Amino acid sequence: MRTSIATVSLSGSLTEKLTAASRAGFDGVEIFENDLLASPLTPEEIRGRCADLGLTIDLYQPMRDIEAVPAGEFARNLRRARRKFELMRRLGTDTVLVCSSVHPLAVDDDALAAAQLTELADLASDFGIRVAYEALAWGRHVSTYDHAWRIVESAGHPALGTCLDSFHILSRGSDPKGVEDIPGEKIFFLQLADAPLLAMDVLQWSRHYRCFPGQGGFDITDLVRRVLRTGYDGPLSLEVFNDVYRQADAGPTAVDAHRSLLVLEEAVGVRDLPAPVVPSGIAFAELVTPDAAPLSSLLGALGFVRAARHRSKPVDLWQQGEARLLVNTGPAGRRDGTVLAAIGLESPDPEGASHRAEALLAPVLPRRRATEDAPLDAVAAPDGTELFFCATDRPGRPNWRADFEDVPHDPSAGTVRRVDHLALVQPWHQFDEAALFHRSVLGLHAQESVDVADPYGLMRSRAVTNADGTVRVALSVGAAPTDDTVHAQHIALATDDVVGAARRFREAGGRLLPMPANYYDDLAARFDLTDEELDAYRGLGILYDRDAHGEFRHCYTRTVGRVFFELVQRDAGYRGYGAQNAPVRLAAQHAVNSVTGG
């Protein structure tokens, strides 16, 4: 199907929005009136610019407060409409959106509304234009799609149809089944937007919190399936009002938007994409650092050993159990210290995973490598993290481990078994995009979003995981766009004995993050723990949580650059990440950073 996007969904000037939409792969756009009014280009120049970019202008919008108004007011509306239709002819577009009236003089009279819309459609047809009538969820008298359709049906004019908007339908809790009763040829346009499920005024909800399909709580897939059953053959068009998108760069936002439609088309069965290839484990995490000494000291204290060296690059492999960390001191090292730059994902089919990612607009990363290096497919996540699709030590597959030559080392005495999860801080404007990316591109399951209290605001977090929990990624966004004081990335390491692991780390010279005494007083009140357990947790800074499935004990190292580590012990199937303890951890990190300046 054709895809389109309303210019109001993107930031920047009209020309910037058109360029971003074209580069992202959209077929057309809806021109929002305010964007045209603010543009220095004439309608003819806008039409030419769209043609040069391969874009059609699918809709001009909106016309407001047209119908069910007194005669004098309607006469003024027709005069205004004539000028807009002349403008549309210059733009080269043939469909206008008319929203149900919110005018204070509008009356509750369907017959009058139908008569006035018929007169408007008569005028529009003189210009070769169709009128798409849409029920606003906050319309004064018409606020549901079925009511709007009854008026359109009553008017019976060939140039008058309806526009269906997923937000206006689903935000009111309307039953979408009735959509299938509307003839497809009378659905002139379909606008799509998702949204988080919020209890608030519907107008403010619509104006500030819409998001792209798959990023909210609406069942957009079911609605689109029903619309397609009518025979509707117009574009799938996004109309998303969102404060974050209005401030973010238009290019990445447009890519995120188009990806959401590709996934939606796949879900409703109108687009074939390479099948998802769900990763089966963490092959490695790569840390880039300008100075390996502090990081090496920390890894050694955690029980890792330097097991191998890349034969052509300044990259060391540190290993403990199945946990593998690459330490890269190459020229990409950042001045602000150590960062988690790349993740190797064990994949049943690396090539298939790469094809899926590319089809869903993930940037494929060029990779400089020696002739003998393993050819690994890699793409960039929205936050810039490099994702490698790996087949470690599997016959017949390129093996990244073969690029490393073993170095003499003693066996690890640590108890870390594997990487439990990775925590990635997202740019503040890409949190929803990241969740959709990991779900659609990687095939991971997205859990519910969690809000965590930070001493200086509110942090959002959402975990994505595979079915057996061998891949867990916690995505988070800081309390404010400029808040990067403690929201560093971190690597959680699984152990069967967090108390023993924490003691060995401290005895080896490692520094654990201290927790306030008040936390342990509260812990004693909430859980039936022995005094011995509490004393051990208090002395080592270990946090504790419990859910219906099991128990969770975890503690944290101090931060090195932009990375810290977590030792975790999951017992009896605990499924969470210790979110209950996150406010205490964040406060402790703020306190340490305020003293150390790091």
C-alpha cells in the first residue's frame, strides 16, 4: 500500500519535512495548513518540490467549523472554502479534510449538517476536489466515526466521504467493528496514530501524546484490518501530534515513522518482510575506552581474565563463564571515557537477521576489517549502539571468536556465569523508537514501561527480552533532555552467589556503590530476612527484591567513564530488574558523583 505522513508529524520547515519524508521512503504527504502558510514557497513551488522528491500531496488539512452553523456563518465558510479550493488546485491535491465542528454556534442538527456539507461538496466538485469529513473526538455535536458516517450517508454526495482517524476512534473507546459497514469507496482517507493509554482530557491527549503505530496502547492492527476489509485502497497516513517529535530532528523521526508503517503492513498482511530472527543470547559486549587501565582493573576485580587479543586491532577479550567483554582502545575511544559501544547478539541466522533489519530501515554499518577477519553483519540501533549478528563457534558460520588469539592467563576464580542484561540509556527523543526497533527488528518482546523516581525528575524504563530470558535489554531515558549525570549504560552480570561475588570484588580492590542505611531499615520492615542476611546486604550495598516468581539480589560497582556493572542473583524465576530499588540506586549514584565529580 502507499504510505503518507502529515507534515505536522515532523519538525522543521516545510521543505525540511518534505525532504525527510522522501528520504525515509514515504510515497506522499498531508500538507498541514500552518506549514504552508509559514513557507516562503508558492503553492506551485511546493507542488514542484514534492514532485522532485517523488511525493504526492494526498491531503490538504484542516478545514474547521464548517457545518451545522447559522446561515451567515456558513456563507463565510463557503467563501473561505472557495479560496482554499483554488489553493489546492495550485498545489495539485484533490482531497481536503473537514473536521467536525467545535464552533460555539454549531447546533445539534444532522439534517442541517448534511445539507451544508452537500453544498460544500458541490463547490468542491467544481474544482475536482473531494471532501473527507472526520469526527473529532472532542467535536461539539459529532464526535464518533459512526455519527460522521451517518451524516455523510444521508448527504449522498459523490464528492463527500469520510475520513477515519484511529486516535479519534480508539481514544473514545468506540467499537471499530462498525467500520466494516462503511463502503470502501466512501472512506476517502485513513489517518493513523497510536497513543499511550492515559486518563486525561482527550484534546490534550491528542495534541501532545500521540505516537506512531506500535508505540502506544491502541490496537491499530485490528482497526486497519477492518478498514481494508471494506475495500479501502487509499494510503496509510500518519497524523501524529507529539511534543517530542516537534523538537527532534526530522530525518530520524521520519525513518521511525515509516518503520512503524512497514511493521503495521506486515501485521495486516499487505507487505512481506524477512521473518524476524530472535537472538538467542549475548555473544559479547564491546566497551570503547581511551584508557584501558581503570577498566582492566575493574574487570579483574570482578573476576574476568584477559583471555585473548584481536590479531589486527587494539581489542582485548575479557571472559568469565559465558560472559565476554571486548575492550577496544582504538581511535574511536571517546574523550569522556568508557562507553558501551556495541553488542554481539547470538543469532540462529545472522544473515536473515541482517536482512530483516535492513528491510526495516536499520542503517547497515560499513566495517573495516582485515581479509582474514570474520565477515559480521552489523546495524545501528536508534541510539547508535552497534548490533552484530553472531554465530559463535558454530561450524559453517563466520566466527568472530576466530579473530582473536588466545593469550596466557590463569583460569577465572569468579562466579559470574553470563550477562544477565544490558541497560542502555536512550536519547530523550528516541525512547519510543528504541522500543519499537528492538521489538520489530530484533523480534524481542517489549514489557510494560515503568516510571522510576529520580532525585531530579522521573526516569522511564522499558525492558525487551526473548522468550527464555537469555537476551534482556533494559531501555531507559533520563529525567530531562540534558540529564546525563548518572544515567550511564550498565552491564548486569549473573551469578549464583551475589554475596560471595561482592565480597571477592571488594577484596580484590573493587569499589561497590554504598547504599543508605535507611534502605535497610525499610527492607527489614518489608521482608522477613534474617539479621545475618541484612548485615551482609548492608555491608556490601546489596539490594533485595521479590516478586511472585522468585527473589532478586543485586549490587553495583562505581562508574568508569559512562559505564558501570551490576552483579545480580536471580532465584526461582524472578522476572524483573529490581525497579523497586532503582530510586535508591539513582540517589546513591548522584551522591557519589557529587563527591567525586564523576
